[in-house]
Amino acid sequence: MMRRMHKFYYCILSLFLFAACQEETLMDGKTTGFQISLQDGEVTVETKSTPVELGKPAVDKFKLKIVKDGASDPLYDGIYTAQTIPASAGTYTISASYGENPVLALDAPYYLGDTSNVVIKDGEKKSVILSCKVANALASAYFPADTELMKIFSSYYVKVLVEGRSCNLTPDSKKSAYFQAGKEVSFYFEGKKRNGEDFSEKLQCKDLPLTLQAGEHLKLTLKLSDDLLLDIAKVEIKKETITSDIPMDWLPKPKIEAEGFENNILSFAETETKTAKLSLNTASPLQDLKLKFTFNDPQFSNLNDKEYLLSVPEDKKEVEKTLGVVLPEIGAEKASLDLTPIVVKLQTDAGATVENKIEVDVRANNRWSSEEISGQENPSRVYTLRCNKPEMVVSVQPGNIWTKEFTVDELTVTTGDPEVIKSKLKYQYKEKSEGDDSWKEIQDMKVLFSEHPQNRSYQVRAVYRDVVMTDVVDVELENPVQLPNSDMEEWSIEEKKKSGGWPFKDKTYYTFHPYSEGNASASWWDTNNDKAQGGTYAIGIWYEGCFASCVSYTTDVHGGSKAALLYLSGCGDGYANTSGTYVGGAMVGSLFIGSYDSNIVQGHDFESRPTSLSFWYKYKPFKSDAFKVVVSLKNEDKEIASGTYVPEVYSVEDETYKQAIVNFDYIEENVKPTMICVQFLASDKTSLTENDFEKGTTIQYPVVGNWTVHMGSILKIDDLSLNYDK
């Protein structure tokens, strides 16, 4: 049966024409010779004169040439014959051609097919198939409406120029310019204006090639420019071939080409969108499609154990409805099976990999792709969709972990669709303890405790489709640490002696320390007493220090038995002052976290993040004054939180203790501290004069008794507490 074909992938023109051109008598009496068949490929009908529109070349117009290797003259060189061409054993080169392959001409296609190293043995009748293709190139032009152009030009056309030869493509012609492949070609817009002038301008475009290969068809679509001339609007290049009538059964069996698969397997993560497409390569319209499924995913397992035919409407409807795919139509000349919509729906088995198989068989050319052909390997038609667990990571940054709350970071998805996964995601947490599997759901990415939990260790995970998809992450809450000696109960008194020098007696004095005796190295707190108890030379005379601590403890307390006492001292800064002498110099008594070594060095190692510091105070301002409290958290040298408390200046002594709060205002909330600084100052003043204190007054110290001092404002501090609201 013969069938007319205009669009196909492999068209085989088999014209067996037998005519005696020459005879050769062989010793064994058998006829040795060639039988030649011609073959060509696909062609598309165009609006200009392409090879298919010009028609198939007449058989007797083809030239056939057969040359034996090593021979000076061809065995055969003439028109296509209708008979076996006798030949002696040997190796040959065979070619068939049509046309003269001009440098440039209108509607002059040139066809060529050849093969070399063709071996023929004695007594053999050799069948040779030559693939005949368009061997020159062609160009055609498509003009816009000429209404505006005809106002300027009486005639116009596109001139095609190849090696000094030219031909014209006019708007009313359907001809194409044919020229030798590989030759440089150029195009000009030319015409005659209505005033009699000739016009010529080269057409240029970045997409316009200088040369074309064999069988390439250059299509120039022209447009009207702003100055009423012609420009190139679009450049297209298509492949041209010849066409023929061929027997259906001579066409090859359908082939399946997979896109996205590797060795017929497509691996992907659940929710991931990956291309999975099967191109059904047929040399003729699709006749049928057979599908067989082995789904381990229960969503689609109802399709298993049955063969589905495209030619059966009920089968087609069921497959399309269940899988959400669109099957090709019978009769389609270019058919494909797009499995991509299935990929995004497939799921794992609680995180375990699931494989789903689809067997495909295609019918076209009166043949199935499953057809066995002797001597040829039959490729597998089973395609596997391998659904793997999506990869995702849940995390909690240290900066998001406080003393009674923590915030989970948004999940990081490394394989899979983040949007799909996050829309069905749950975060869970539980106490980290052996045997405890009571996972609780996290709301709004944050876990909040009303009180500080006794267990500080927790675990976090993410669950997708109620399946655990991430590793468990450990979370350790910060400890709500309190400052040592925050109740101000620990104090020690160090006895010191100052040499008086002959004939004076040694001076005994006492320094108060905010830590227990013997615990200096472990103490967090210190004072600036050393500065207040110093002495100096003035006008050649050594003046003793007042020897009175500007920071000590008092039994006037808020709670317990002791509280800190700080005062503004008329001693210090290297000056010595007594009841009878005022040399000058003064200082503000300070209790702080850190140490004193000639100067105040603030801070102590600390890793938690309080939200405020509360304390109780009692203040006796001299004349009018205000005390000051400064707090700070640092990460190395970088301050991450700070706070200051200074009350309104007042002049009336407090009768009872009052509570105050200093907030830690965080500059960077998500950075962990390495150090805490706290400092109490008896006065907020930074510039002092003798008017800021009373000279020669008396202070009664615990244990060591009364001392004469120059004293200003007095601050009592008790019962400190770091507060943790997060």
C-alpha cells in the first residue's frame, strides 16, 4: 500500500529502476551488481517556491555516478537507470544528483546523495540506499503592504548577490533564490523612484548570516521603516528536503526519546518539579498508544494490573482523570507524553523512597515500538519515576534562644518545592529527656514559657505531611543567672598600715571590700576605695590620705543585714584632705562589676541576656543631687545592650528604701554576650568642687568606728536582681 506523505521524520524514496547500461561477464556466471535506492527526509510546505512546491524531480532527471576505488574512469556516469548495474568485486563510491548547483538562480534546487567505501563481492547483488538531500541553499523575501511604498517607488525588489551574480525577488513573485551552500550572500533593497532616480541600500540585521549550509532556507520578513524604506523585521532559517510517495511498511518503527530521564530513571524529591517527557518519534501519524502502570504510590495504584489503549476512549479518559495528564490524540503527527504533572504529585512512603514504573508502547507506520527486529537491540520502554525524601533542615540560632523562650528559624529546603513543603509543615518541640516522646506543636515559630522551666534542654524538629522530615535539633535555654553578692551581704574589711616615717607613728586604716574574706580572686564586685584612700605630695609636703573608704557597707538595709553605702568623697584623685586642710580634689564613690588597678576596669564574663536590673536604694543628696546606675552587655568589645538610670535631681533624704529598674536596651538582640558591666555611682556629677560636700564631717563605719571625712551625697544599695522576661 502506498500513502502520500508531506510531513515525516524519515522519508524513504525507494525507486528500483532496472535498465541495462553495461554488461560484464563473470567467471562464475552469476550477476554481480548494484541496485540503487534513493531516500530523503521531512519537508514543510512554505508560501514561496520550496523543493516540495517545485515538485519531486523526475526520475530520469537524476544523474548516477559509480566509481571504483583506484579506477581513473567511472564504472557508470549517466542518468538513473532501470536495471541492475553490473560491477566487479571491489570498493566503490556512489552518488546521485539532480540539478546543476548554479552559483545563483531562481527556483533551481540541487539534490545530492552519496556514499563511499561500498564493498561488493563476487556473485553479490548489492542493494545501496542513497540519502538524497537538498544540497544548495535558498532565500525568499516577504514584503509588507505596498500602499506607502508605491507613493515613492514605481517598482522595487530585493536583490540577492552571490559572487557577483544577482537575481531579484519581487513582491508579486513566488520564486526563491537558490545558491551554492557556503557561498557568501548579501541582500539589497532596490527600486526606481517615481522621480526617475534609482535607489539601492544594503539590508542589514544582526541575525542575518553571511553564509548558509546545504538545505537551509533563509526567510526574510521585511517591514516599512520610519523613512518609508524597507528594513528586515525577522530572519528565519528552516531546513528543506524533498518529498515522495513511500510504502507505509518501509518506514522505521516508532522510537521513544525520554527528556529528564537517565537510563530510563528520573530521580526527584517529593514536591519537586522536574521535567519528565517522552517524545513519540513516528514517521507517520500516531495510530495508538499502550500504557501499563506499576504504581507503588497508593494515590495511583488503582491503575495497576491493566493495559490502557489510547484507541479505547474509556481507557484514555480514566488515565487522564487519574493522573492529571493530557494524552496525545490518535492521528497526531508529532506526539509526546508529558509526565511532569505526575512527578509533582508523587509521594514517599513516610520518607522512604517509592518507585513507580510506566511501560510505554507506541504504534505508527503500522508497527509497534515493541517490535522485535533481528540483529537489533530492543531498548527498554519502562520508565521509572523514583520519588525520594525531600531534604530540609530546621535550625534554631543561638541568638534566638533566651532564658524562657526560643524562636525557630524558617525551614531551609535543599531539595523539593519550598512553598509546597512550607504550606504543609509543622514545627514541634519537647523536653530533652530519656523516654520522653511527647512532642508539642510550635505556634508562630516561637516557644514561650510563662516561668523559667527547670529543664533547660529541649529538642526541635519539622514534620511534613505528619512525617518527620528533619533531624532533631538540640536547644539549650540560657540560664537566668543572678549576680553574685546581689543581696550585698558579703563584705570584708582589710586592715592596712601606712608608714609615718620617723618621728611619726605608722597610720592604721581600713579598706572595705564587697566580697567575703579570702575571696578577692573570685569576686565580681570592686570599688574605687584605693583612689579615695591615697595621699600625695603638695608644696614639698606629704599629705596623708583621709584613709576613709568611700564605699563600705551599712546595717541600714532593705533586706538581710547589710547593704552597700557609697558617698561623694572630698578625697581622691591624688589629693589628701583632712579636717583641717583642704588641698583640693574630690571623687564619686563607685561600686561596680570588675576590678580596680589604678583605674576602674569594668566587666565580668557573662553569657545570659537579662532584660532589666532591679535594685533597692535609699538616697541622701547633699544640697541637691541624683545618683546614677549604668548597665551594659558586650560581645567582646562590641556593645549589644545598654541602660542607664538617673532619677530626677532632688534634695530631700529618702526615709525608706525605694525600688528602681534599669532596662537593658538591646542594639542587637540576636548576639550572645560575653561580658556584663554594672556600675553604681553616688552622684551623677562629672565636675566637682568643694561646694559638693561637707568638710570635716563624721562617718561611722561598721567595726572600725568613726572617721572624719569630707562627704557629699550618700547612696545605699541593696537586693539587686537581674530580670529575665524573655
